[in-house]
Amino acid sequence: MLSILGFILAISLLVFIHEFGHYYVAKMFGVKIEEFSIGFGKELFSKIDKAGVKWKICALPFGGYVKMYGFDHITPQNGLIPNEAFLSKSLYAQFLIVAAGPVANYLLAILIFTTIYFFHGRVEIPAIIGAVVENSPATISGIQKNDQVIMVNNNTIKGFADLQRNILMNGTKIVNFL
């Protein structure tokens, strides 16, 4: 049950970010917003803000929409399309409004991955010996399975990539492990 709730919350966040992208850019170009909905179907909760936008949450949380004035059709007043209608805006503005939703999702993904990388960084595989071949130079020098390499020729080893790089840099020369 907890997984289902988590899934619904994650989808709702993605939908909100996507629709907010459309909303924000439409407002930037002066388009009148009539509704901002998270979900479809029966309305569970709604509130009308100072600008007259109806913010609502509906029963089926798998989608949403921003209802813009004059998006699909508009009745001209005195032969003119009202300035706050979506269709009155330039093709460039209409393109930016429509593209803003997916762009907002891409920006969210970049933010999430950047945050994960910032707090968790790269995954370092520890330089632990997994196996030693019998009668090999490693066995003769006393290296055993599960030994951790912390230095190679006085260079500190933080992980497997450092160990590999130090061994390759030395080629056929003798390498001192610690």
C-alpha cells in the first residue's frame, strides 16, 4: 500500500512540475489561466486564487492540465481575438508555452541527478583483492584474497580505479603494494 501511495505522489509531483511549466510561461506571455488541475475525474478539492485561477485536485492522479483562455477556440469580440487569449499570442510564444511542460520535466531530472551526485558522488569500488592465482608473482609476494590495497609505490589508493591506473602506469616495472 505504501508503494502505491509513493507512486501516486511521485506521478503527482511530475505532473505538477510539467503543468507548472506551461502555467508559468503562459502567465509570462499574458495568457489568462482558467484552471490548473492535478488529476482527472471527480474534483476532490479546489480553490480559486486572486487572479481567478481555479486550482484543483481530482480523483484520478494520472495526469493533469492547465486550461488557458482561448487555447482551442475563441469567439472574436468585435472581430478581434482578446489579448489574453492563447491564440492571440505569436507562434513563438505559443511554442514556448507548449514546450515549457517537457522542459520543466527535463530541468527537474537535471536537478534530481545533480542533487544525488552532489550528496552521494561517484561510487568507488574498494581496492580489495578478489582472487590470487597460485604460483603468480602476487602469491609469491604474499598477497592474499581479501587484502585491501591502500598504497602503490607511495601513491594513496582510494579505490579500484586508482589501483588499476597505478599498475598500468608502471608497466613492467616492480610495483610496491601496501
